[in-house]
Amino acid sequence: MTALRLPPDFTWGVATSAYQIEGAVTEDGRGESIWDRFTSFPGAILGGDDGSVACDSYHCYPDDVRLMRELGLNAYRFSVAWPRVLPEGRGRTNPTGLDYYDRLVDELLEAGIEPFVTLYHWDLPQALEDRGGWPVREIVDAYAEYVEIVVARLGDRVRHWITQCEPWVIAWLGYGSGEHAPGRRSEHDALAAAHHVLLAHGRGVEVVRRESPGAEVGITIDLVRFHPLTESEEDAAAVARADGLRNRWILDPVLRGAYPEDVVDRFAAVGPLLEVGDLRLRTILNPGHTPGSTSFLLEGSPVLFTGDTLFPGGPGNTQSPEGNFPLIIESIDRRLFTLDPDLLVMPGHGLDTTVGNERPHIQEWVDRGW
């Protein structure tokens, strides 16, 4: 049997999001989130479940940290609940909510566990959704105000920040298909939401760098690698459409400072209104998104899309095979720039790393530079 070799500074961690684990949704001044509202809709969630109790981590976080320490983990990615900090989304701050994250960070550090803080993991305050949510441009200013409050409070101890978790999911599942909160179904709203999430990312990076100098800051982007089912021109075109909307619509603004022209042309009639300077270097395309100065978080999931069930616009079939993870990285590395392997954090959400009939050892990923 091949020995599993990992470098001594390898980081072992786990990840959560606030709504999935905290519970206590009506306690200590927390405001309503879009997921609180969405889960109350009949039929929205299988079994009618909600996050009102969840894992009760709001009360049980010392036990959670103890379990992480016993597992030998040295990193924990968690998210801050925006409505716990700003119940109305803007304006009045809830000091009790900030105190909770203060205690959590201190508990982690005392246990030798490095906190990785996600600033937004889908739980928009319902008060902001009532004013239009992510499709409305004013949300960007609200997000920047929220980030400033959180980083000013925790930035003296937190050295790793994630601005947004999976912009495509926020925009297209929340505002396009309606499968996620807030459950809206509008192509225009989804496109506008995606743009504003990316603008908010850029503003958030600026705030983190100002309030917590020297901290690492990046964005979590979920990616899918597509292959044509056949060698036909129709299937090749389907791959280009799927990749454009699912991957390049998010990657290109962050890493190149421009939206992909083919997708812009496709959605010209319903696309978001861009303002002068939106894609300038210090807004979405941050100088930190180059090797040596920021972390870039990637996720991938094996899926199968046929026809135009998710990507309208023409015939053709695409597939994303099992074991797509190396192909995703290869594609980004080839099309954008050479990524610094020291700056990659690889979450395993929904990922099957099976290649053929063999499951590679973690060391194989390490040997590839992860």
C-alpha cells in the first residue's frame, strides 16, 4: 500500500454556513433572513424542514470547537449571519450578534484552530430582499457597510476572509430558477444579481484590506467542467453556452475584468445595466487576484445537463463527468493564468474525485501542487 504523505503544514479543516448550523433564528436580536422566509413556504423544502434549530451551534459552539480539536483539525470555515449583525440589513447594529462571533473566534484560536470567515453564505436579511435584494444596485453599498462592521470587530484576529460563497448559486438558484431562497424566477433578476454579487465582492475586498491589513481575502466560486456528449457542432455549441453561463460569467469579471462577449451578446436584451467603472481594477478585478497576494477558492460538482433544461438558447447536449475536478483546474490554468498552488483552498462540496475505478490518494493532489 502506498504511504499517504502530506506536508507538515497541510491544513485540515471543515466548513459550515450560518443558517445550516446556528439555529436561534429569533434569539438575541437576530433579524429574519431570506431562508427563514423561504423555508416557511409550503413545499419549498422537502419535509418542511427549516433552520430554526439546525445543529444549535449558536448555543453549542464550545462543544463544536472541542470536537474539532479532538479530530485534529486546524482550520474552520464558518459564515457570519448578516441578519444577526444587522437585523434590518443596514443601520442599527446588533451588538449581541457580534459578541457571538467574537466568542466563537476566541474559542477557535484558543483551541489552535484558524478561523476562515465567509462574509456572505446566502442568508440575506429579509428586509433587504423586501427592498429588491441582490438584483438592486443599492445592495452593494449595504454589503460594504456590513463587511466593514464585521471586519472592524474581528479583523484583529481573523486572517482569512471569503467575500461571497458561490455567486452563481446566489444568482441563478435564488433569482433565476427559484430553487433557493428567495425563490424568485426571473432571468433578468438573476443576471443583475450575479453582477451585484461580484461588485459586492470587489467592495468587500477593499474593506478587508483597509480594516485588516495583511489578511488574505478571496471568493468561493463553484465550477462545473462540461464536455460534449458527441462530436457534433450542436453539442460543441451547447458546451460553450453552458460553460459561458455557469463558469465564465463569474470567472471572467473576477480574473479578467470583463464579461465573456458571447454570453453578453446572448443576454443583451435582458442583461444587467453596467455603469462606467464597474469592471475597473479596484472594483471586481482586484489586484489581489493574481498569484502571490490572495486566495482563490474553487469548488466543483459532477452533474449532467441535457438539452436546454438549465441553459436556454439552442439545441445540444453537454455532460460534466465524474472526476471533473482536475479538468476544472486544468481549464482555468490554461485559459486565465498560472495559479499559485500555495493560494488554493479546495473545498470538497459534492465532489466525487473518482477517476475510472480508482480513487486517487490525497497525496496525488498534493503532488499536483494543491
